Amino acid sequence: MLKIAGVVVLGAIMSILDITVVSVALPTFQSEFDATYAQVAWTMTGYTLALATVIPLSGWAADRFGTKRLYMLALLLFTLGSALCATAGSIEQLVGYRVLQGLGGGMLMPLGMTIMTRAAGPERIGRLMAVLGVPMLLGPIAGPILGGWLIEAASWHWVFLINLPIGAVGLVYAYFALPKDNPHPSESFDFIGMLMLSPGLALFLFGVSSLPETGTITATKVWVTMLIGALLVIGFVFYSFRPRHPLLDLRLYKNKRLTIASLSLFVFVIAFMGAGLLFPSYFIQARGESTLHAGLLMAPQGLGAMLTMPVAGMLADKVPVGRTVPFAMALIAAGFFTFTQVGVDTSYVLLCGSLFVMGLGMGGTMMPLMTSALRTLHHDDVARGSTLVNIQQQIGGSIGTAVMSVILTSQLNGSAPIPGLTNPKTGEPITEAGAAIASHTTPLPVPPDIIQRGLQFVADSYSTTFWVGFVLVLCTFIPIAFLPKKKEPPKTGEPGTTLDEAPVLLH
């Protein structure tokens, strides 16, 4: 059991650490590739797009080919994608390689959860979530610090190259530690559903993620792809009630507790994950901190989660989530409110304290909501239900990133241009906000008062964006109010269920 847990945690650390490492590197990508924030945000949304596309395949593939083989393939794809990312010569290449990386890295966590659930059994789901929460604790702490240190000590390429030795060790470890596969004939694969759902999700999320770049929903690149994607997804919704084994079983939404828990997660991910990517960028662009210092300033959030996540995992097996999650969300809202007031000289003690409080709330929110959804399902429904929840999370993450990016970009674009000063590469006028951000690393012939005015404009832009995130956080309290407040026995298995009969959590 411990050997298997080690493999799963190592793979999850690689996947989650990579997300947090890249988040602190976004400003570096902007300067290295002379790109806007909207363009470099694609390095995050491209990864999420790949994940949303591949999730529907994972359940069928795990049964058909075996979890060990699929897990090792995911590790290999992630490692190869990391190596290619380090060779990128343009922002377009980097985004493309991140998609490949996402095809592998995106499957590491759901497949790891499958393997761990088979080993642990249905009666220990809460404690299982606490074990899988370890990477989620290390990611927010170590990721920004490691990313900042690698960028400063070496170069941005090492943000990806660091995955190569870890991936090699993980492959060898998985080969010897994971039990031998025993694949068996699975349900017939829903190819029609796949041809509608995966392209539909990819096109819709592509349109949404193009909003920051175009700045308007009326752009052909945005509304056409969103419309086609939405029509395909809607077509899948009507079609999915016809086959006996659909790609996604939407009939499960008749389960009220599953619906409420997954909806709560969906709104929470849009609000918190979308705005959370901007925290390190604020420290770098508005406050002039280095990537390493920005990473260190983000550490309190992970430390807060470290204190509450193990406790929340144990409580989830004993106390109804409707009695604990609202308090955790209140902590997130309280900490988040501070960032709606940020300026160019906001106290770091206040900001780090707020991040710590948000971390406390985050540790008591994510895993209990996942546990609540899983415990409502019967043995045969666990895999399909967890697939629904995970797809909602990926869509929410993409929407949150796109919404926050387009708001921040539109705010920054409203800065006044500096007469007579243009970008030598593009010939476009340099704005006061652009000059203020560039002044942290490059001396510019700009009066100090203009730089200061530009920095204040940048800080105000972040503040406005955080206000949107804060309002979305408050919206999360609506579905959370309907979470169960009375303890019910789990339905994921029956007493005496053996490990071989344990439910398979695929996503």
C-alpha cells in the first residue's frame, strides 16, 4: 500500500507542481516572448484544454489497457512534453508543447486516484483524499518558490527541464511498484458521444480562452468556436440519454447530493483558481518583486492549507460537509477581500496573512466537496460520477482563467500611451502601465512621476479583477447552503466489500 501510494503521490506532485511553477513564470514568458498576459495565459489554458479533452477517454482506456500501462504512458507523455517545452522558441510553440504535456500530466491525478481507491477500499475515501492532498499541499508552497529560484538561478527553461529526472525516476518506480495489469473487456466505447463531447469541449473552451487575446466576444475567433462547441455539447446532452453506456452518464445528476457538490466545486474553481493565478503576477508586475520573492510571498497560502487539509480529510468521514465547508469558504472570502483593496504599497504582512487565511479555507473546501460527491454514489456509479465532477472542474478552471485574464488585460489596455515612446519590436505605443511594468527590469527614458502613475494604474487593474473574483467567491455560498447537514452512510460499497471489489475512482 505504501509503495503504491509513493508512486501516486510522486506523479501527482509532478502534475500539480508544474501548474504552480508555471504560474509564477507567466511574467517571464511575457518578457521573453514579447507577449501579452492574455497570450501567455494560454500556457495554462492549453494544459487545461488537453485535460478536458482526454478525460472522457480515461475510464474506458483504464479498463481496456490497464491502469499501470496507462499511468506509465501518462508519465512518459508528461516528461516528453516537458522536454519539448524547454526547447520552445515562441509563445505559440510553448503553448503547443504544453498541450502535449497536458495530455499526459492531466491523467496522472485521476489515474492515481483510481489506483489508490482500488488499494484502499470504499470505507476509507476521506483518508484517501487526505493522502492525495499531500501533493496539493506541496504544490502551492514549493511550486512558486522552486519556479522563482530556477528562473533567477538558471533560466525559464529549467522550469520544465526539472521534470525530466523526476519523470525518469517515476517511470522506473511505477514499473516495479504498481501491481500487474489485468485488463478485461470493457463496456462498448461510445464513439459517437466522443466525437461530439471532446471536440465540443475543446472548441468551446478555445473560444472562451481567446477572449483575453481579442478583447471582445464579437470576434469571429471567439463566437464561432464557442457556438460550434456549444452546439456539439448540447447535441451530446440530448444524445447521452439514448445509449446504455454513454460517454458521460448525465442521469447521475438525478442524485441531488452529487449535483450540489459538483456545482459547488464548479463555481469555486471559477472564482478561486482563476484569480489565484494572478496573485504572483501582482507581486511581480505591480510591486516589482523577483520571481523568487513572489514565490516566497505565496508560501503562506500553502502553509495554511497544510494545517487544515489533513483534518478536513478525516472529518469528511465523520461530519457532514454542510457543517464544515461554509466555515472554510468564509475564511476564503475574508482573505480574498484584502486583495480587492491592493495598491502599490499594501502591507506585505496583511497580504501574506490574508493568503494564509485563504489557505486555511482552501484546505477545508476542495477535498470535503469531492468526498461528499463520491460518498453519495453506489458502487457501480463511482467512476461515471467522478468523471462528471472532474470535467466540470476543468471547464471551470478554463473559464476562470479566461475571465480573469480578459478583465485584467482590458484594464491594463486602458492605460494612457506615453507620447513619443514606442516598442522597438512592434512599433506600438508604450503605455504608462507598460512602462511601469518594464521599469522593474529595463531602464526607460520615462520621468519617475509617470512610472509611479503607471504602477498605481497596474495595482488598480489587479484590484478591479480581484473584485470580480471576490463576487464569484460569494456566489459559491449559494450552492454550498444546500450541502447535506445530516450524516448519511456511504453508498460506494457494502460492508465486507473486498479490495478487488472496491469502486474505481477514475477522475
